[in-house]
Amino acid sequence: MSTTAHRSSDLGAALTGLIVGAVALFIIVFTIVKLTNASFAGEHEAAAPAAPAATTPTGTPAAPASAPAGH
């Protein structure tokens, strides 16, 4: 009795699933990052107001306001 086992390869389907899964995961992560960045876009500008640094007329940095006058 000769029974020949039929050997089929699903390598093509496995690679297709791997690639499609990786692309889908990338799209999901990319979308979450973009939506999160858009949600927090206004907070960075509000947290750090653009105030010019205090300088003397010669352009050197001014002394801190909390420094004692004699030192």
C-alpha cells in the first residue's frame, strides 16, 4: 500500500499575512501618534511663552534679579 503524503506549502500566504499585518500595525501606530500630537499641539506654545532674554545695552546677559547688590 503506497500512501503518498500531499505536501503543500503555505509560505506565500504566511509572508503575505506577515507583510499585511506589519503594514496595518504601522498605519495604526502612525495614526495614533499623529492624533496625539495634534491633540497636544497647543500646549507647547502655551507652556513656554516667547519672552526675550534680558540683556544690557552692550549685549551681555543681565545679572539675575535675585543676586545681592554687593556681590
